[in-house]
Amino acid sequence: MGNSMSSPPRTSAALSELAHRHLWMHFSRLGSYGNDAPVHVIARGEGSYLWDAEGHRLLDGLSGLFTVQVGHGRADLAEAARVQAETLEYFPIWTYAHPPAIELAARLASLAPGDLNRVFFTTGGSEAVESAWKLARQYFRAMGQGQRHKVIARRTAYHGTTLGALAITGIPALRTPFEPLTPGAVHVANTNRRRHAFQDDEKAFMLAVTDEIEERILFEGPETVAAVFLEPVQNAGGCLVPPDGYFARVREICDRYGVLLVSDEVICAFGRLGTMFGCERYHYLPDIITCAKGITSGYSPLGAVICRDFLAEPFLEHRASFAHGITFGGHPVSCAVALANLDVFEREHVLDNVCAHETGFRTRLEELRDLAIVGEVRGAGFFQALEMVPDQASAARFTAEQREELLRGFLLPRFYEAGLIARADDRGDPVVQLAPPLIAGDDELDEIATILRAVLTEATARFCT
Ligand code: PLP
């Protein structure tokens, strides 16, 4: 059932039917698609907007998947890919090196804080997380501390799907089907303060959640713990921001026990929080940053593990090497696109745009709190969530059945019809998440707020008590 470039393009219905038959979509309930529930086919993008194969326009309130920082349909990034593909389409960075990977590693080192100077490239986020864990293990082995292999992460946090990264992920529904997972990953409290006993006391809350990290290190035996993996703002659970002082104290705890601090910035790097790296927003220096997604704005796949100098030291010994590599890690086309993407960040002052609009974005979302279904608004930069509750005035929660009906039965289709891609997620409490392209301005933010108000007003009438 091939279709050559010279054949007329398939209709939306034909594409949907083919997808239904052949395409194994990720994290998708394949059985829920059919004649009366077509696969929506996203065909084209420009700036903050997408068009589906039927010509329906959508505001991309999720930047693809927290990825398309500088907007869709850019000729400059496409051109960077074309030029690199014509010059050197592929060569590995095993034993040899090529200019785009070298230039990008140096550029990332110059942008990253402190002595985060050494870059190991991957093709995406899960591989970056997995590589960071492996690096931590081999590093400690080389340092004569081979018992250090465990990692600590937070409940509900998503760190990827490969078996190692999945062990770090703290979401039971994603882990259970694949057990037993890579041993050695354990989980502690996240920073969701709503309904926490200390929700009204920032300092007590911060101490409680960081104490748990220290207690866990002690319980496991510090000599067995390699690293703590944390996102600057935790995505799953709905944009969970750290309380004041959180990362300073985590840094202190990690230093006390010789444990590495890994900042998983697969979402939070490259401007999502208004800073180039998420750790800069919260003023901490991690030992490793894992990143992917926005590094190329999604124009080509790439991930990176950015390490402090000391981590490379044992690997600089004659004949030593990190026993790890990936064929397409640091692909020349992806690295060239990443360099062009970082040029756009500079030329178009992308970080300034996020900083200039963050308050306005947040205010527009806070205004929706006059609707009973909006329990809390939280997040940072262009990364915000609205928690969905049956009654804003109480601590009540929707049941699993109600969440299903609200998120997947009602909100997602209504947002789509109204022309908005947003995330409706209940890996923790149910949330609607918004993460527009970092080039979005007042017009796009107004449109997001208008659509949210219309759809959530209807949802309040249908789902709130
Ligand atoms: N880590 C974090 C914090 C993520 O948000 C994600 C993906 O969303 C990953 C890791 C995995 O990245 P990928 O899907 O590129 O493998």
C-alpha cells in the first residue's frame, strides 16, 4: 500500500484508515480508534499553529511534546539540515569526530553553568537518562566506589521508557507491565504541595521533602547511592515547582554523601522556564544535565548528557573509555540543526520572550480560577498546569472513572474541536498542561485563555458538584 511522491496526496480519511491498520502509535489506545473515532492526522505547521489533514487549524499549546521551542515550519532550520546532509549526512562519533558535534559540544559547554563542559550525545531523552545512570556507575567504579549504583528519583516523575530510565520513572502504571526493572532505583516524595500537611508552610514543606531524600540515602547506605535524578520542574503530576530553598538543600545533601545530582532537563532546558537551562532558574549547579527535545526544537532527534569536568577525569586516563555508545547519537544533521536552533535563540531573543510573557501567561490562567473545576494553577515560564477538581473549595478529587470521562471523554476532543492542542494528563492528579512554543506572544496566549475558558466552563457545568 505504498504511495509515491507523484501520486495525489491521500485524503485525511484514507490516512486515518491506514494509521488505524498499520501505525503503532506511542502511548495510544489503538483499540479506541475506528470509523467513528478517526486518527487525527497533523499535516503541517507554521509558527505556533498546526493544520490537520482536513485543514482544521490548531494552536499548538504543547509545542509538539514540549519540543518545538522556536515554532513550526521554519526555513532556517530546514536549510541547516539540508546543508549538513549534503556536506556529511552521517558519520558516528565513535573513534572519529565531525564538525557539527564538536561545535555543538563546545557551544553547550559555553552555555551551561559552571564547569558543565563535557557532552555525551544521544538521540533522545530516555537514552540521555539511561546514559547518565550508566556514566555514574562506571565513574564510581573507576573511582574505587563500585558499590555506588543506586539512584533516587521522585514519585510520579517521568524519566523515560528504556528499561533503565523506566526504573527511574516513578509511575507505577508505566513500570508494572515491564517488571522486573533494572534494580537499584528508589523513589521519594515529589513537590506536590496541594493536600500536603505543610502546604501552607513553605519552609516546613521544603524541609519535609528534602529530609526524605537524605533519609533515603541513609536507609540505602550512602556508599551504595550513585545519583539523585530530579527535574527542575516535574512534568508528570502537573508542573510541580520546587519550594524555596529545595535545590540548595538537595545540593548540600548530595555533597554530604558524595552522591551525584542529575538535573533531568529533557523538558526544562532550552528556554522552557525562561532560562537556557532549568537549573539556572533555581540557582543550583548539578553534576549532570540530561536534555533532548528543545535542543533542536524538534527539527531532528537529539539528546545530550552534559557533565561537570570531574566526571570525565577517570575516562581521560590512557586506554580508559566509557563503555557506551549509540549509532545515531550526535548525528551530524541533528547537531547542525541544534546549532542553527541556538542561533535562533540568540537572534530572536527567545529567552527574553518567555520572560516578558510569563506573568501575562500565568495571569490569564489564574483568571480561570473563577471556574470551580480549576483547583490550582502551577508551573514556571511557558510550562504551566491547571489541576482539575470537582470542587475548588474542598480537597475532593475526581474518581478514576470521572477522570477518564473528563480528560479523554470530554476535554481532549473539545479542545481539538475548539482549535487547541493541550495536554490532559492524570499520571498524578488530573491536570491540563500548557507549554506553547517559546515564540508565542499575546495573541496566542489570549487565544489559549479564550479556548480554555469556553471548554472549562462547559466542563464545570458537567463535572462539578
Ligand atoms: N526525561 C524527562 C524529564 C522527560 O520529560 C522525557 C520525555 O518526555 C524523557 C526523559 C524521555 O525522553 P524521550 O521521550 O525523548 O526518550
